Amino acid sequence: MNIFDFWWVLPILACLILYKVILRLFFGMVIVPENKIGLVTKKFVLFGANRSLPDGRIVATNGEAGFQAHTLAPGLFWGMWPWQYTIDMVPFTVIPEGKIGLVLSKDGAGIPTGRILARKVECDNFQDASLFLKNGGQRGRQTSYITAGSYRINSLLFNITISDQLVIGESRVGIVTTLDGEPLANNQIAGKDVIGHNNFQDIDTFLNKGGNRGLQPQVILAGSYYINPWAVQVEERFMTEVPIGNVGVVISYIGDEGKDVTGEHFRHGNIVEKGYRGVWSEPLGPGMYPVNNYTMKVELVPTTNLVLNWANARSEAHMLDQNLSTITVRSRDGFPFNLDVAQIIHVPANEAPKVIARFGSMNNLVSQVLEPTIGNYFRNSAQDSDVITFLTARKERQEAARAHIYSVLEEYNVNAVDTLIGDIVPPDALMKTLTDRKLAEEEQKTYQTQRMAQEQRQGMEKETAIADMQKEIVKAQQSVEIAQRTADATVKKAEGDAISLKLQVQAESEATRLRANAESDATKLRAGAQAESTRLNAGAEAERIAKTGNAEAEKILAIGKSTAEAYQLQVAAMGGDNFTRYKITEEIGKNAIKVIPDILIGGNGSNTDGTMSGLLGLKLMEMMDADKEKKEQK
């Protein structure tokens, strides 16, 4: 079989391969894929009034030759003859997440003079180009935008620019400047407050309500926003913080002129209610605030005690005293010297707006009031006294300064808590003189202290010696007491001996009488004759003996009685102690006791020193006697 017998197969294969071309040529078939759209360009129009586009137009909406507003959606279309239409397949316009699509229209009505953005018209998010043009859409940059998603955008009419979504971070604020709108009013730096535009995401509402171009009083807080950067510019800044221990006095640069709320007595600034231009009467407490730094200013005022140092090497954390230095003054006697001063002040929260209205800032308060007031006061005060007097009267100077500065600052709505004088640095030559004088005084005190210590040491040694001699003193006192008791016993013994002797004499006298009577009776029995003689003799003898015995007894009794009476009279006359000393002396004389020492040691006249000297003398005599006994033993 010859291969040419199947020639008919070739046309069939060609039709199968080129069917789209054939259908396109003979039937005008166009197939638009599902992920694309067809952009139509009409080459010519044979008949009719709309054969060409009107002047100024580039996109046809009524079948004119040229770029067509109508696009082909995915699908099958007929009658699109290739000799009359050109079909360009383009992908969908895709806006990613976190982005927006800014739209630029190539055709449409002209933008009015003074405007820079085309207003929003209904056109199905710019997917219906015909509707956009028929509804009066304007050429140029559009206020509207498209958000994340896929769109069938006719790129012959619209150009799409991808832009980032606006994100305001935490603790930050967005300051807004609009690029279109009504001009600002006279004497205003920001536009009027417009509501309902959803944080400038609906810029058409903002413009339709008469929003002004330029700086806006409203701010945008933290978050994500669909903001058209062709219409709105946003500057991100940190929120305004009012720390604890401070208040924020608001100074507004925008708003209507407000009425001064301070009254006639305060003539140093304009303090108004919140929302008006000027210094607001109500300060902000501690916290974070979304303040527009271009339309208002928040001046921090510390409400705690504030320490300001006039010292070269010291500065507090608030840095308000960073430009303050040690005060140099000159005394009345011509000596220059330096002194450091610390001033503690307090600004009440309700007085803070007045301080800011008067001075503008805390730094101005320090430089315009505190620095000259305190510096001049201490310079004037130093000229009223010499350096030494200034140093010695430091406390009085400080109290006077406190009272003076308190009265001055009270006029400026500031409380002066305390004024403290720090280090005072007099001239070196004068300081050396004072130092030498002080050293001499301290040396004198040292010598006096040493002398007192020596006197105390002598007293201690004296007391120690007395304590050491206490044993001998007690022994001597006991010896005196024993001698006194011995004398008393001797007196008592003498009295007893006298009584005993008297009784013995009486007993012997009675015995002799009885014996005489017995002998007399016996004699009577022996002899009668002789009895009388004997009686007479015996009676005479008995009488003699009796008289003799009575005489002896009466003698002894008289002696004892007289001795006792003599002792009693001596005791009455001399006193018990003197009589005792007398008897002790008598006993010492009888016993040949050595009373007067070989070496006599006397006192200086005072009782204490005399006793001490006597005791030391007794101790010395004992030591000499002991040495003497040792020599004799050798």
C-alpha cells in the first residue's frame, strides 16, 4: 500500500493541532484562562458615530476604536475576530497580606484645581473600568486603595503600586500630616478636628467633611492601619511619659483663644481651660500620653522635693543644676572664699501651670530666679562679716538664708523647703592660722588631761597604800580596845577586892568575938574569982582586939571605898575615854612598855595626811624592828 493513499489524514491532524487558530479565524473564538483576564483593543470601527474616541480620552466605553474599558473574564468568547480585536492575556492583580494597592488612573475626568487626589467613585474596587469612567472617576492618583486579595484590574486604565500597611508600635504614636484638603485657617498651624474618618483610613470622608491639609491635631495610636501614603503621611514617635513624682503642664499651640482663668492678680501668662490655645490649667498626672509634639508641648515639673546644688563636683539626676557652681564670696576683711550651697524646693502640683506660664520651663526658673537670688544673698551676707565670724556663725547664717529665700520664692509660687550651707573653703593662709590655733588648744587640753590622769593615779596609789595598811590599822584599833577593856576590868577587880576584904574583916571580927565569948564563958566555969578578973581582962582584951579589928577593917574598907570613889570621881572629871587612856598609860608605865618610838614621824596638819603619815611611820618602824631582830639573831 502506498503512503499517499492516506493523504486525507493530514488535514485532520492539522485541524486537531490548529483548531484554536481555525476557530479564532473563522468564528472569532477566544478562551480566557481561569487565572487571567483579557484586555481588549479594538482596531477599527467600520460604521457608526462612535468610530473614534473623544478628545482627551484613551479608554473606550462605547465601542470606539482603541483600548476598551471592558475586559474579558475567564471563559469562552465568540465574535472576537482577530482582524478587528487584539486580546492580551494578563494575570490577576494580587495584593499580598500586610500590603495595600495604590491606584493611578490613566483616564477620567480632570481633578479640580487645588486638589491633588482623585475622589472615590463606585467601581467595584476598580474592577469595573466602565463604571469608573461613567461615574465620573478622575484621572491621577486615587484616594481609594485596594486591600489584600486578587482583583481583575484593567491595566490599560489603572496602574497598581504595592505599598506597606502602616504599623504603629507599642508606646508610640503616629503624627499625621495630610497632603490634600482645605487650606489651613489663619493663625493656625494644624487643621481642625474632624471625626468619622476611622483614623484617616477613609480619607474621602475626611475630605468631604472639610478636613484641612497639613498637620493634624489627631494622632494615631499603636496598631495596624490601611493608610494611603499619597494622601496621608505619618511620623512615628514615642508617647509622652510623665514620670512618677512629676506633673506635665500642657502648652497648646492650636485651638481658639481661651479666657484666662487665673484672674487679675496673676499677670505673667495666659492659663486657659483644656482644649484652648495656651497653658492648660489642669496638668497631666504620671502616665503615658499620646501627645502630638507639633501641636502641643508637655513641660515636666517635679512635684517632689527638688535638690539644687551650687557645687562644682555635684549635680543631681534631674540635671537642673548642671550649670550651677560653687559660690565665690568676699568677706568684710577682704578675704575671698568659696562655699557650697544646697537649696531644696517644692512646686505644688496645682501651682505648676503658673510656674510654667511665668518662666516657660524649670530650667528658666533656676537660671532666672534661683541662681541670682541665692548667689547674691550669700555674697551680700559675706560682706557683713569677716571670715572667722562667718565660719563660727554658720548655723545662724543658714537660718537667715532659709527665711529670706522662702519669702522670695513664695512670690514665684515655689515653696523653699530648706537652705543648706555645705563646704566652706576659706583662704589657705587663714586656714593655717586657724589650724595652728586649734592644735594649740588641743595640746593644752591634752596636757590638762594628762595632769588629771597623774592626779588620779596618785590618788589611786594613796588608796592602795591605805588598803595595804588596813590590817595594821585594825590591829591597832583592837589593841586600844583591849587596853580599854583591861582597864575597866582592873577597876572592877579593885572594887571587888575591896568588898571581899571588908567581908573578911567582918567575918574575922565576928569569929574573934565569938571566940572571946567562948573563952569568957570557959573562964567563968574555971574560976569564979578569977572570972571577974579574967572577965575584965578578957573584956579589955576583947575590946582591944575588937577595936583593933574594927580599925583594920574600917581602914581597908576606907581604902577600897576611897579608891572606888576616887575612880568614879576621875571618870566623872576626866571622861570615860580619858580615864581609860590614863589607866592605859599607868599600866604601860608599870610594865615598862615602850611608848615613844626611836624615830618620830609626823603629819602635815590635815587629818587624812596625818593618819596616813602615822600609819606609814608605824609600818616603817615595824620594818626597822624586824631588821634589828635579824641583826641580833645573827
